[in-house]
Amino acid sequence: MSLRTLGVLLALGALGACDAPDKDPAEGLIRGARAQLHPDQGSIVVVEWAQQEPTEWSWVEYSVDPEEWRQTPPIAGTEGEPRQLIVGLPYQGEISWRVVAAQGDETTSSETSSIQTADLPRRLPPTQVDLGDPAAWQPGADFLFTSVSHRSPFKGDSRFWLVILDRKGRYVWAQEGQDDVWTLFARPSKDGRAILWDQPYFWALSDNELSQVHRQRLDGTVERSWSTPGLHHSFDEIDAETILFSGVESGTDRVLIAEGEEPARVIWDCQTWLVAEDLQDPENSHSCGANALSWHEATDQIVLSLFSSEAVLSIDRQSAEVLWFAEPARGLGLPVDPPWAWQHDAHLLDEGSLLLFSGIRDEGGGIGDDLSGSAVYQYRLDPEDGGLELEWSLPSDEWVSNLKGGASRLANGNTLVNYGDLGGVREFDAQGGIVWELTFDTAPDAERREHWVGRTTFIEDLYAMTEAASTP
């Protein structure tokens, strides 16, 4: 077997489960293999060993569930004291592990040992999972990244956790936030090497000028923090140095860009645009609020959702010109054209269609009013006049989110939906069938909304988000 062939096989094996082959214990090649829990993340295991001679490759094999073995990404088998992290392990789990070294077709391993991961952090809500139809899941989407509150934010003294769960609903990573900081829009970085999470002080009614967005690895290393004055809702990433966000000042939302160490600068003002378009009386202007912002890389457009006027618009990032806007008064392509109700998470799909999450409300009402349903809508967009033609919808009168819901389209055509203040997540196939379901604490109930869930994203490779291996 060639070195290239071996490398390909090992790389493929690192992405998923593999059967544990029979091996003789290493005779002097691997010595002193030891494992300990990461000092800051009790679900991460740190494995170190002494390698007496160099080999082509080394890695760690580990077992989470009986009869299923996985492996860390292979590293060069350098003589010395290598170190690797094992991630994706459930809390309170008994983990079997061993170090493997490979030279050509020959492999040798240390003896198999075990280690117990840390107890589940206090105040994390229990989960329930309906595994549905695993064959219909998005392939490779083994871990879910989101945020969840330990109690309803409306009750005060509430904090959000950043969490990663496996498909069985087991927490494999968790980081506790601060009281009254509503972290609802966390996301993996575009390069897949970190997580991005929001720290807005708007909801704590404190100095919102101190709000920030952070770029962080799973071992806790914060690589960068952006100052995001006025942040209260969404943000998006352009690259590892640059983010866009919506920030409120004097009752109106603005779109700002933060580049590197430079102070954030305003590129668009909502109230100014409303007045210029004769959509608001300059003598009787009122607040203009945005609850979603996304960046469409292919066209360099910023898509903004305005909850204050139930409209969605697109801004050219370079010129700050509004390219189009859509609102219920223009018709939404539905059989009876009900208005959107506190629509969230509006963004453009790769093919240019508009996807958003909305409440369904039979009659007018205010923020926080109970809704009769929730829905995901996909529209074909006419950029000339903002006209919308409904292409696909996913309504629900069973799970109804009043606040903070969202949806995303997966690579295989499935749709991942988070139901915000209802505290539930579902994956649907293209026909609207539920193929996977996650709830926090108990099944979502209109009378009991303790655990809000933020933006949800599947992650295929947790190892890219760690310093997974190091050598002297």
C-alpha cells in the first residue's frame, strides 16, 4: 500500500466510526500513554504519550458506544511526546481509548485504557430525542451547535449556554454564559475552525456599548473579539477578520461592519431609508427594528428583516443601496396572503430564493402576542420590484414559536428548524416529513416555555475547531 493510499484511508477513517482491529500492544514504540480531562472542558480528553521512534502516522482510537470505534485525525508519528485531544464525547461517559502508530502496512498500539468524562454541568436542561429516520438525515451532520437558556429569559436571572449535542441528544460540549445575556445567534465560522458567539448587553438593560462578538475554539481559546455597540440581534461573518451586525441607536437599527481592530462603522441606517422611501413621516418618525441579518456571499448582499414593519430588504454591501424590499402589503404568494408575524432569519439560498421563518397570525396583534402557527416560507424573488412567489412552505399549528425561531436549508435538501422560545428543533425532509427531533426538558408546550433555543447548525468536523494535535 502506498503512503498516499494509506493517508487517504486514515483521513476517511477519522471522519466516522471504524471497527477496532486486533493489535498487539506496542513493544517499546509507545510508552507512558496517559489521558486526562481538559482543565476547562470536562468532555474533552487530552491524550499524551512518548513515541520512541518516528513512524509515518499516529492517532488515538476511542470508543463512546459499545462495538463502535472512532479515531482522531492522524498526525505525523514524530519521535518525542505527541499530544491529541479527543472531542465529541458525551458528559458522564466511560471512554475506552488507545494510541496507534503506523509504519507502512504495520500498526501497533498501546494497551486499551478507559477514562470517565466529567459530570453534566449544573443547570443544563435535560434533552429528549426522537431519532426518526437516520437514513434520511443530512449525511455527516453528527453534531448540533446551538444555544439554550436554563430558564425563560422573561423570568430574570437567566443565562444562555453554548452547547454541542450529538444525534442522541447527549451534550458533548457546553459553555455557560452570563446572566441576562441572550446569546441567540451563535454560528460556526465560515472556515470551520471556530465558533462565533454573540454577547449582547441590550437585554440586560445595561451598557450596550460593551456588547461583543467572539471567535473561539472549542478548547476555550478566544482568537478574536469584535466590539459591537448596539448589538441586540443577529450578526454574520464575512471572513475571519470581518463581521456585519445590526446595532440599535436612538430607537433605530443600523447595519455596521467591524473589520479587524478598527472601530465598527455604520454603513446603513434604517430610519433614514424609511423616510427617504416615503415609508415613514419624518415629522412623526418611530423606531425601526431589525431582528435578522445575513450576508449572501455570491452577490455581496446584506439581507435584513425588519420586525417593526414586517418587511425584508436587501442592501448592496459596497454601495449601501437598497436593492429590493418585500412586505405583506405587496402580497406574499399565499392562498389568502396572511401577513408575516415577527418573521426571523430571512436569508438568500444558494440559488437566490428567499427563506425565512415566521409566525402565523389570523389578525393583527403586538409583539409577544400568541400566534396560531409557525411556518418556514421559501419564495422566488423578483429583485426588480421585490415581488415574491411562494415556492415551498412548512406550516405548523402543533409547534408554535412566538419569538426567535429560524430555519436553514441543508445540503441534501432537508430543512433544519429551531422553534425559538418553544425550545425545540426539528429536521424535515423535502416533503415536510420529520426525520429527527430534539426537545429540551419536556416536549414543547404552549404553557411552559422555559428553555429558549437559538440558531441551530450542524457540524461535521469538531476536530477542525480544536488544536487537535501538537508535537514538541
